[in-house]
Amino acid sequence: MTIAKPDFIEGIAKGMAVLESFDTERQRLNATLAAERAGLTRAAARRHLLTLAHLGYLETDGSYFWMSPKVLRFSGSYLASSRLPRALQPTLNRLAAQTGESFSAVVLDGEEAVIIARSGAWGTPTRVLAYGLHLGARLPAHATSTGCVLLAAMNAAQLASWLKGRVLPRLTPHTITQARMLRQRIAQVRKDDCCFASEEHELGVQALAVPLRDMQGHTVAALNVVLSGGRHQEDALRRDLLPLLFEAAREVRALL
């Protein structure tokens, strides 16, 4: 979204940049580290850190800062007010009950695929999820089945802009890290209208995803099934689970 310069509040932008500096790689930051990550001076970063701590969004020991549970208000408000997760949750639960597998709905936010709804595996008390595949998790789009499905919804100009100057980090030996190969992969995803990913984000984890489109034909999210704990044959997954994913996508189309 583009807005007029007088409408842009720089202080809010800087504060959000500091808040977004915290991630799985750096859970605790001091003023110097936050300044480097947010592109601010150390003095400005320190003021924003102190203000966020004063408001309760950060905790501190006097030197380092880390996120407090209060930041979950943002995600909680989104999940409570957004129509998309509420519309998809019954379908995810039904698929999990039907198959015993774990299903997720994902949207694209910049370079990351964000899980906005998920089912969990039906009736399985043991570990069934890959690391980090929780509600609200942000995963590198290029290394996930849902991310590739969402990138495939872009036109050529949009994809070129998304790829321009972007580094595709290697997460496992199977991760695609070259733009040329990712373009080829996305072209195949467009042709198949689905994406199978095997151990590209995490070893031992495979996933199969399809696009979720609204009545106008716009891709608004992606639906996938995630399997962990061993390697599964792609042909078997496409045969057994892909029809269920496609049917679910058709069922929810009128809700999107």
C-alpha cells in the first residue's frame, strides 16, 4: 500500500522495525544489535527498546531485551477478527479426522509463508509436527510447498520483482537456492496446480500443497498436508491425498 508522505508516521515505522528485529535467530537483543537489524542509530534503537519495554511488549534485564507475551495480542486479534482462518478451520479439522494427518492454511507475507490455521494430527499424542510448524510460524517461502504455490500465483513481473536481489538460504541439502531453478520449479507448480516438497525446509518432513482461490479465481492462501517421521513416495501421496486437497479447495472457494 502506498500512502502520501504527510500520512506516514516515521516513529511508528521505526518502532515496528525494532520489534521485527527479534526472530528465531536472535531472541535477545541489546541496543547495538537492534540498531544493526533495524537500520537505526544506537541511540534511536535504545529509545525504541525502552519505550516498547515501558509499554509491556518487551522485557529486559537492563542490557538485553526480549519479547513479552503481550506481543501475542497482535496475532490473537488477527486470528479472532480475520474471516479466513475461521472459514478454513472446520475443513482442516475434517481432513485431519479423515486421514490422521496434519493440515495447514498458509498466506504469503513478503518472503515468508505464514501459517494462519492448522489442524494438528487427529488422535496422535506423539510428535507429529516438524519443528516450528505452529500457528503463526513464518517459514521461508522458497523452501516450502505452500510458499511455492503462493509464488506460482504471481505473474512474471511480480515474481521477477520478488526474486530481484533476494538470497535464497539453504536450510537442508535439498533446498533450492538458485533463482533459475526456483523459476523452473514454480513453472511446474503452475502446470500441476500443486506442489510437493521433500525435506527442503527440514529433514524428514514432506508436504503437498494446493492453492485456495476465491470466486474471482485469485489465490488467497494455500492448503497443505505435512508428513514427518519418514520418507513417503511422492506418487503415493499424490494418489491418496491430492484429490482430498483439491476437493477441499473447491468446497471452501465460496467462503473465501
